[in-house]
Amino acid sequence: MGRKFPVSELTELIRVVALSKDEFKLSEFMLRKSENGLSLFARVEKPSPAEVIEAVRLMGKRGDLIAVSLKPRDIRNMGLTIVQTPGGTGNEEVNAIHFELRLPFFRRLWIRLRRIPVHEYFNESYSHKLFRAALVLT
Amino acid sequence: MNQQSLLKSGEVRKRINSLIKSTPPVLVEVRFPKAATSSDWYLCQEESELDEIIEHLGPGSEVHVSSVWDLTNGKGDLCLKR
């Protein structure tokens, strides 16, 4: 991973979504079975959100792509943890500002003891809240 | 699912082509791990349709192919990584 980006300095996080009939869908904020956290990038000047979208497009993502933003304060109020992890695009600058929204340690432990899959718990408890909190970047 | 498979892996590709020929259509999920975006989904009837999808993919993407006739995915899907 490149430079460490202090989570405390985050002002906004973005997710790249595809528009369908001028709207984005709840499914853009859901985890797959193999995922532990929701992937997001920091909103910074360099690389800009446009560069982030381009990096995702170069991976092969199709459609009318836009960036939507989430405030770290809203995310923390939901009880989620923001963790920096390496991104997976072909652009190192973009990969250096990659983060994941994860369940806190004790919540993960609690659901594991109840044998609830992480992605199911996340999708039922948080996806709709993240969807409602997301704002289109202008 | 075989996560070690590479896009150039002939064995996985053979199995995918066989799946398309024997029980079309197949459900194709293109994942973009750690890229802050959701998967793209396609239904493919022909190998050429899958080729066209793969042609447009860049490094880091993953193609997961499943039979639409077995959505419980008991055998797992077939995975190609770019």
C-alpha cells in the first residue's frame, strides 16, 4: 500500500455507481458473500473523483458511471468502522486512497457466534442506511 | 470456485465453453474487487458473447460464470481473473 491516509482527515468517501433510468440502486451498497467490508475511495483533489471513475471504467465496468459520496460522520453514527486497505484498480494513486466500511470487532464476533454470515448481516442492517445517506457528487 | 485460475487458464476456459454449449444461457458476473463499485451481470448464449465481455476487461477484474439451471451453485462458479 502507498501512503497512509489518516482516517481522521477524511472528509468524504465515494463509491462509483451505475445509473439506471437516472437513478442508482440499493444493490450498489450490498456486500457479496466473499466480502468483509464495503469498498470506497476517499474524496480528495488528487486523484480526483473523475480519475477514480476512470480507473474503475478501465477495469471494464460498464454503464453511465457517477460517484456518490458518504460522510464519515454518518458512517460512524451507523456504528461502522472505516479501515484503509489497498485498492484493486490499475491506478496506484487511486489504490492508495481505498477504504472499507466494516463491522466493528465485537459486532463481528457476536454475529459469528450466532453463525450469521457477515454479508447477510451487513446487507440487512446497513445497506439501506448507506443508500439513503449517499449523495450524488456534482 | 477456483480462485487461482487465470484468464489464460485453458482448463477453466474449456469448462466454461462446455457449460455454454451444453446448458445455455450462462450467468456471467464481472467483479471489480476493491474498486468501490458493484458487479456487472450478463446472460450469455454463445462463447462469442463471453469473449466480447472479457475483451473489454482491465487488470484486477474477475469473471464468474455459473449455470442458470443451478442457481444454488452447489458446484461453485468458474472464475477467470484478468
